[in-house]
Amino acid sequence: MDDVNDTSGGWGEPLDRRALLEKAALTGGALAAGGLLAGSATAGREDFGTVTAFFGQYGTISEQDALRRTILRNFDGKVDAVFAPLGTNTFVDRTRAEAKAGKGNIDVLIGLHGDFVTFQNEGLVRDVSDVASQIKTLPEPLLKIGKLGTTKQYFVPHSQATYIMVANKDVLKYMPAGADINALTYGQLFQWAKTIRQRTGQNRFGMPASATGLIHRFFQGFLVPSFSGGMVSTFRTKEAVQGWEYMRQLWKYTHPQSATYGFMQDPLLSEEVLLAWDHVARLNRGLDQRPDDLVAFPVPRGPKSRSYMPVIVGMGIPSQAPPNLAGAKALIKYLTGLSAQAQTLSLLGFFPAVRGRLSKRLSPGLLAEAAAVAKQQAAKDAVQALLPVGIGAEGGNFNKIYRDTFNRIVLNGERPQTVLKQQGDLLDEIFVKTNAPCWAPDPPSGKTRCKVK
């Protein structure tokens, strides 16, 4: 059986939390590969009034438009969609402020798994087990993730995604001899980018390094763990130094406009860039529009592993009495319906959280991404590097440390050991302040805070 289309996945087996996350990340690829989810039957309509949904995810203009104009349109009521600005701590800060005031306007919270860890730790979200029990299409491991290690359901899974590589087929001939595009190493990626420069006369490898780009996720979930084996505890090890020295060399063959790129699909479409890394939702349009010219494939392997970062989006309800509790529960159920899940896949590029009957209609871009994601997840050397968990409003500072490290080592040419010592001290301060434990791929720290070695 094709792994891409196998939705059984051994969901009934007992799993620890890390294993659950690994299993859950497979669901999206399996569903997406089969095609768009079929629409569900419409139940008896009821007006649930106005529901205020606060999004910590889907913050780009195109994503907001897709939600407001299409995905939320058929809800039995009016959805007031509010989006936290990208690159800020607004999602956590506003939720915390409303709880402190004892009164708020938010009915539904839609954010990342790590956000809900913070919310649960601070008592900012309520048990939504009653809602989850009514949704029969969610795999049990995903539901268990939403329980955050407790017996209560603190978020209902909404969608999931990850990051992959894309190349213009014209540069496949420049791959190193003997290289397997589905099992590249970082050394082969470097040689490929270098050869493209030699053969075309230009740097044509690209990365999303603008203020709205996600290059910090590359450092956190791919580069540093693949070289050092961890994201936090190994931040300033000699293996991490090697990773940053690699990045400095790779940047010599990276397109100079990378500092302006937010979504790599655009320079791939214009052929300004011929080889790139990015989030699946920021590559989809390019693969859709030029399926015969572009190929998607897994991320490379480093000395330690083929590390990649899964993204899990969930929905919860604030602990203080929301203005429209009935509407909040109805909206969560609506967004896990097959029709809304299919639209989330086709319009936002995020894979569904639910099981369901699959149609055979799937856009070329989603089909290509689903195949690449499935290969990436199934690789024997694949290791998951989770998004930050439990650091709350420090998420912005966490990202800034990795970006500043890149700026200083790669762009400014500073000595890696010096930079990592100083930035490592700042990173450690985050965990002193939040007392957050380590998360995968770092070794578990139990109930003690994660420490930078």
C-alpha cells in the first residue's frame, strides 16, 4: 500500500507524547495526497450570532481574505475574524490581558500547539472535551496532543503543515553525481547551489529572509538540529558551530535578494530563484501554476539527522466566560467539518486534521507537496523539531535570537563561537524566565527548565 494514502497509521497503539506528535504529523500528508476532502452534508441551520475568532495563525493578507471570503462564509452566524500581527506576541498578550481583566471579547482562539501550552499553564483556556467528543473524524493521537499531557481537552486540532524544498527542473542536471533528490545531504545541497552559480553565472538558491519570511524556522527546525542534534540545549556546541559555518558558506551562493523574500513561490515563478526552501503554504501557488517546471522534495540531512519542523494548529476557548460560548463551540465544529477542512487545504495550503472520504481532485501543487511531505516524514533518518513549546510571549525573542545569530555570523562575518556564546546566554535567559522544559528534538528535561549547554 502507498504510504501516502494509508490513513490507518496505527492510531490505536499506545504512544507517548513525542510519538503522538510524530504520528499526528503524518495525517496531513496522507489526506492531502489523496485529493480534496469531500464536502459534508449540511445539518439543520441555526443562527449562532456573532462569534469573535482570534487568530494567532494565518496572518498574511491572502490567508485572511481566504478565511473571511470563503472558509468562514457558510458558518451559521457571523464570524468576526481578528488576526494578530505577524512577528508579534499579540496573540498571547491579548489573551492574557483579557483573562486578567476578567472580561473579554474573544470567543475562539486559533493558534499553534505551543501557544496552547502557555495558555494551559497560565489557566487561560477551558476544557473543550464536550466539543471534541462530538467530532468523530479526528484521529485519537491528534486529540491527545490537544490534551497537553492531561485528561482534559484544551484545544481541538484544526490543521497542520511543514516545510520542504522546491527546484526548477532546469537545474536538476546540476545536482551532484549520484545524489538522490529525495535523500539529499546538506553537503550535496551546497554543491548543487555552487554548481548552479558556476553554470548560470548567478546565485539562484533562495531563502525567505525578509522580516515576514520564515528563515528563523529553518535555523531552529532544520539547520541547527541537523548538525547538533538539538534546538536549544545544543545551541552553542561545536556541532552547532559547524552548522553556522556551513550556512556562511551556503550564503555565498544564495540570491542577494533573499533578504527581501517573504514567500519563495514568487521568485520561483519568475525564475529569479531556481532552488529554494520554504513553508508548504508559501510554495503552493508556484507549484500549482507551473507543475511541469517545478519539483518538490524533502529537506536535506545533516551530520546528526534529517531534521524537519511540523506545524500543528489548534482551536480553543478562553477560560473567562466568552461572550458567545454556544457560537464558539459551533464554530470549532464547523471548522473541523470536511468542507471547511478541504477549503483550508486548497486555499491556505495547510493539511487537514480530520479523517474523511477523499475525492480524487487535488491541485498539482498540493499533490506535489503531499508527496514530498510523505517522503520526508517516512525517511529513516527523519527527526521532528517541534515549534517552541511553553515559552509564551517570549516566542518573539526566541525567534530574534536565531535571526540575530544569522545576521552576525553569516551577514557580518563575526566569529561563530563568540556569537553563540553571547546569543546562548540570551537564549538561556528565556528558559530562566519561563521555566519551560526542553522539547523535541532536545533530550527531555523532565520538570526542570531547558538549559543551554
